[in-house]
Amino acid sequence: MYDSRGARSAARAGALGAALLLAGCSSGGGSGGDGPAASPRAAITQQPKEADPFWVNPDSNAARQVKAYAQAGKDGDAEQIRKIAAQPTGEWIGPENPEQEARGFTEAAQKSDRTALLVLYDIPHRDCGQYSQGGAADGDAYRAWIAGVANGIQDRPATVVLEPDAVLHLVDGCTPARFAEERYDLLRGAITKLKSLKNTKVYLDAGNAGWGHPDQIYQSLQQAGIAQADGFAVNVSNFYSTQDSVTYGKQLSAKVGDKHFVIDTSRNGNGPYAGGDPEERWCNPPGRALGETPTTKTADPLVDAYLWVKRPGESDGTCKGGPQAGDWWPTYALKLAQASHT
């Protein structure tokens, strides 16, 4: 449902050197160039740390698209895509080079005096055979992958969103029950491993405001080790409003020891899509918009941050004319930016 890197992992890892060089030149506290005075050719820099401590990747797909539009003389389109490129978004660690990627992103973030936002999405039997199916071959492979991520992060600052849908799909029956015991064990182990790191925060994915009720998932989150995590994440790669997500998160928090949570606001500016096949309303829905920009200054003390976990402009899957899950889709990105209220 979310992101599928596959063979592209190696290419992404190879591109990290360029990102590191650029990050070293753009570590100031600028506004990211997304204000009205920004030139289409202005460099992508970091957001002010006091409100948004997360790292902006100056070599993201969106940043490259800004450059391409500017070089083509499409300054208006470049300014629109800059709304995405100027914000920190989640870096989804691929299956092949977890240590290299985690090290590259966290080193780049540290050089910019920022925190890396990483998304870990490699649980075995991932996504129930849908657009982002795959994941680690077995439990041992997953444990080795998590160990690689941890070795890459070390003591550098990182915020991790752990395994979108992994718990939810056990609760809703999408993932067969025979995999439940192993999955809970793998999630507990991942949280323990990541929390052994000095400066890593971990938020376990906990669904969204539209799937069901917190009563249905809180016990499974407890089995998965939520007590050892910093909190949970809601609305990852989805479109439910921030207000609805806060309500859902607060109800759930009350059932899991008043844990804090983060909300993915990347594409929820217009709320969820209400048309088409109900089973695929989550997949590249039309008419959506960017949501609140990432910040740790939220409207509720239980909400640690609004984050862009899903990278706006990257496809949900081969539905509604989209490319493979996780592939950059400039047409969709442009529509998201044009419809945004910021």
C-alpha cells in the first residue's frame, strides 16, 4: 500500500554521496525557499529547527523535479513542486542496503544539525499481496535487516516510523493468523533493538481514523511492544483529516498508557476521497492536497509531530494510471501542490 523500493535500493544508496555533499552546503536555518520570494532556481535548504527539526533531503525526487522544471523554463510548476521539496519527508529504507542507507541519511541529517525521519517497511508477508507486497524472506532475514538499520543509525538522531500496516493487517485479517506470533515477536525485537540506540525515537504504526475503532487494535499494539516504543503513528500514507486523526490517536492513546503519537499530514489537505471503488480509495485518489507542513509544534500535547511520512508525489501503486508503488509521479505531485492550501 505504501512504498516499494526493490532493486532501486542500490541506486538510492549510490545517490547518497551527492545528497551528503549538498546537505553540507545547505545546513542553515533557512525557510526552505518556499515563500513567495523564492526563486525557482534557489537551493533547497533546511526549515527552521525550532519548529521543524527534521532533515530536508536536498536531492529528493521533488528537489530534482524543481530543478528540471526550472531548467525547462516552467517556473510556475517549479514553484509548486518546491512546496514538496522544501519539506522534510520520510526516507523509506530499502531491503538491500539497510546499513548503508540508514548511515547515509542520518549522517546527512547530522551534518545539517537535524533529525533523520526513517520509515521501516520490510516485515515478512508485507501488504497482503497488494501493490507493495514483499518484505523480508523470513524472520531471520528481517532481524538481520533491522540490525543493519541500527548499525547504520548508531548514535545519530533519528525518528523511526515502524512498519506501516503490520499490526493493522493482523487485526483486520488481511495477514493470515498463522503469521501473527512471529510478526509480534519481530516487532517487539525491532523496537528493542532501535530503542537501544542513544538518540532514536520509535513510533509503531497504528492505522488511521477510517479503518475501525481503537478498541480493535490496542491489545495487538500491546503485544507488538508499544510500551517500549516512544509512541505510535497514525494516518501513514492516508488522507484522513488532522482533526480526525487527533481524535483517533487520543482515543487509542488512552488505551495504551497515554502514549504520544505522530500524524502523517502529507496528503490530507482535502481529507479522504469518497468516490470510485471503496476498496481502492486510498490508492492515488484524485483531488487530494498537501496537508499541514511538518512540525513539532502541534495543537495537542499528545501529538509529538505532524510528519510527511509518505513522500508526496510518489505513487501508491499501479492504480488510476499510476506507476509502481514508490515511483515518482510528477503529474500527481503537481496536482497535490496546486490543490494545497499553503
